[in-house]
Amino acid sequence: MHVLGNSVGARVALELASRGRALSVVAIAPSGLNTPPERIYQGAAMSLARLALRAVAPRLDGMARSALGRTLLPTGLRAAPWRASPVEARALKAGFAESADYWRLLWWGILADVPTGMQRIDCPVILVQGTADVIAAGQTPRYLWLIAGSRFVPLLGAGHAPQSDAPGAIVRLIRQATGAAPRPGRTASVTDSAA
């Protein structure tokens, strides 16, 4: 399968690839290679996001209908939060305010995770990070040293969720990654891996 993930989801995508379960990966701002100070910052930022969104959860649907609410809700995730749609703003309710295992995910996915086995990845990997990402800072390029053949693509002006800020660029990267992957049932050849 071809895998796309963002943040902790990108870290899961890389883990799947390390276990031979991915044909290609587009990893957007994967967690895991943050330094101790970055872990503290990210843990605090994600904790505050959880608490704030739980506090406004009863009013979140109404906030998502107003331009001001749609700007406030995704601040920190998007470089241009005022461009968020009502659907995108409402999605924060399930992802942050109502997530049953939020604290466990925060602990294991951001604070305690240390990636291993990245050298086993043998599928095309594109590492992506927005240049205006205030959550994950510059940790994504650190994966370049662990994953042979991976490449890093910065998305100018995009935030931690560049699929919202630059959806066209993400679609192009998905096409590049899937196009470079060997087809199931075929052995990779020199031309396949060079594509």
C-alpha cells in the first residue's frame, strides 16, 4: 500500500515502511526525531491545544461557521488559518477535543518515541515539511540520514498541516512517490528505483 501521513501519522507511515508494509511513503512533518527541548515544546503545545479545544467544544460548531472562529481554531496548524473551511475547523473537535486516547498518543507518539529500524526502509520516501511549521520545527530533514534514498521537500509558506495550505503540492508529491514505487508482483529494477 502507498502511505501518506502527517505528524504522528507520518511517523506511523515510516514505521509501516520499516516493517515492509508500504510501497511508498509521503511523510509530512513526522514526529520522533525531536530533541528533548523540542519534545517539551511540542508536548506543551499539543497539551494546550487539547485543553483549549475541549473548553470550546460546546461552541466549536458555531465557531466553525464564523470567519473569526475558523481563523482561531486551526491557528498553529496552518500557516493561513483564515483560509480554513467550516469542515476543516469542525474536524478539530474529533481530533483534539474528543479523542479518547489523546494523552496516550501524545506520550507515545511525541514525548517517548525514538525511531528504530529506519535503515530497513526500501521503498520511495518523500519527507515533507512546511517552512512555516511552528509545531515540528526542523526535525523532518533529520530522517534523511536514517532512510537511504529518501528526499526532503520543503513547502514554502506552509504550516504543520501543509495538506491544507498547499494541497496541490501534496498531490504532486503523492504522484511522484507512487510513480517511483515498484509495482506489486514485480521486482524493482534500476529504472524503477531511479524514477
